[in-house]
Amino acid sequence: MNSPRRRTRWAGPLAVVLLALVAPTGRGPAGATTVPVTPAFVPVPAASPVREDFDGDGYPDLAVADGHATVDGRHGAGRVTVLYGGPDGVSPGDAGRRAVISRAARGVPGAPVAGEGFGSRIARGDLDADGYADLVVTTAGTRDAVIVWGGPHGLSGATSVPAATAQTGDFDGDGLLDLVLLRPAHGDGAAGTRATVWTGPVRRTGVPARAAALDPGGLAHVGVVGVATGDVDGDGRDDLVLSAHCGAGTSCTYVYRSTAAGPVRTAGHRGGPADAVAVGDLDGDGYADVVVDVGIRTDPDADADPASGAEPARRLDIAHGSAAGLGEGAAWTTVRVSPTPDGPASAGAGVRVGGSRAGALLLDTDADGCADLAAPAPGEHAGGGTFRALSGCPAGAVPDAVPRR
């Protein structure tokens, strides 16, 4: 059993940007300086779900996903490396404080398969309400994701769940983590996604307290490729954001507001062809904001001479949360990340992250209560390129902040 202690959690939603914690300092692509990012922690009440502490020692642990890794000679089989925290942080060189989770690991169902992408995405949290965070490892194809269970000795044992992609969140506000499961169709001409919300706690046999289908009509003809959660309306329930391929080479983003009856779709946004979405409080007002990575666009600046041509820029569309949530009439702000040091991210540091399929990422790197926004610069591959940061918080306080409009 856990001894009583104050729990901590990451201040901003984490995606694979956590890889930056173990990135060496040096020179990255296009001459950008690469630096490790130190995440910030803020205390939360003990009743809140345990998010990052897999072994219950009071220190957050780090999970590093690499869906492209070769396992037992099978390229792209994928794995997740876990670095356990301690009073001196994580130590990549300490084999005793490190675990590698793959289909080849003891207790994990299945066997390594080339191209599966096991660990393409990960989620975490205490799903069985035993006081230890668990790790959800998803795939890039159709094979089942798995939940690897936390305990006093760290992560061990795993249970398959009927989904390729999954994400944790407290959708009913009861202090217990729930799980949304997503199974996109695959194959020539295939479309549609089967989505289910599992209400926690989830037993180690893979049985939730209850299960309900999510928007079966709305998701019947789109392929969900990205998922994020956060409290957009400040009501104590996590809201759900999905990005999906919706035809004609574009992606759509769907925002679901969590209610007592379950998540209800309230807003949509068409962008693409990128498939990355992130949720976090960029402006420090207590409401999570939604960031959609629209991809590389040749969009001239509004003040530029049209005859001068336009530099390609990565476009990020942002909708700010509020007590009213995000409805169909939500205003979206566009931020462009330039390929040159003169772009909107000029004050940001480059951070090299390997193995990530993510686009826009959110993390409170300076512990000011506002998530900071990072995105790969144009021309850089999201899996191994340079990420450039824009500071969060009100624009009046931080010159390069993401503005509210």
C-alpha cells in the first residue's frame, strides 16, 4: 500500500515532448541549439488521479516512447523506455532505474511484429485506483493497445484492451481516471472509427466500471488519428479532442464537452493534412486551450508585399477555452512558426526530440502556470527535427506569447 504523501503531477499535458528530457545538449538541424527541457511540477490534492508515479515512491517517472524501434530484429516493432524518478531526478545511465517495455517483455501480450509501432503513442494514469500510475501503450496499426500496471516495484504485467489508440481522462469529474478507446478502420477504402469510453476504475482483467459508445454516427466515416484531453470549460471534467482524416486530404478536429451523460460533440475545425492536436492552458486563465497543427502552409504575412513571395510556415490554429467551452462559433487564432530565426518563435530554444510522431506539443517548461507551445519548424521532420517554443501566458507579459483574440 502507498504511504500518505503529497502527490505531484506535470503542470502541462505531456506528449512525446518528454523525450527532450534525455536529449543531449548540442547543435541540431539547421544550426538550432538543442537543449534538454526540465518539466515543472505543481502539487495537487491527494484525491486527484495519480498520473506519473508508476512505483509509488512520490517521484514522477518518465516514459519515453519510440514506435520506430527495432525489437528482436523486427524493424518498427516499437518499445517504451521507462526511467524511474528519484530525489536526483531520472538517470538514463542507471540500468536499475530503467525498464524497457515491448512485445518481447515478460507479461506483455503478443510478440514483436515489424511495423506495428508499439509505443507510437502513450498515455498514463491510475486506471485501477490502487494509488500507482499505469501506462497505456498504443500501436500504429490495428493490434490491441495494452495497459501496463503500476505497483510498488514499478510497471509489471499487462492487459490488452480492444483499441489501437487510447487516452486517459477524468470525463465524469469523480476523481477516477477513465479511458477512451479508439479503433480506426484500416485498409483500402476503409473509413470510420469505433470509439468507446470506459468509466473507471478499470480492473486488471480489462473490465471497466461501465462502457458506452462515443459518437457512433459522427465517427462512422472518419479515421481518428490523434487524441488529447483537458478541461476546456473549467468544470472539473476533462474534455476530449479528436483529430481525424475526414476526406479530400484534410483533417478535422472534433471537440467533445464532458457532461454528466458523457462526452458530447460541441465544435469542429477543418484543417490538415497534419494529424496532431494538443490541449493545455496557454494563457493561464484556468481553462485549457486547443491547438491544432494544420501543417506546412505557404501563407504570406498579412503585412508582406504579395509580390515578394511567401516563405513556407508551420501553421497552428488555437481556440481558447472558457466557462462556455468551445462551440461551433469558437474563434480560432492562427500562429505561424517560421523556418528562420526571424519568425514568431525567435525567442524559443530548439529542442531535439527523436522518435516522436507528434506535431504541436504543450509543456509548462518555466513553471509559470501556463503551458508553452512547441512545434517543429518547417522543413524539419517531427520525429527528429528541431522544435521551437513560444511562451505561454498573457501576451502583455511575455513578448512572444500566444495571444488571445
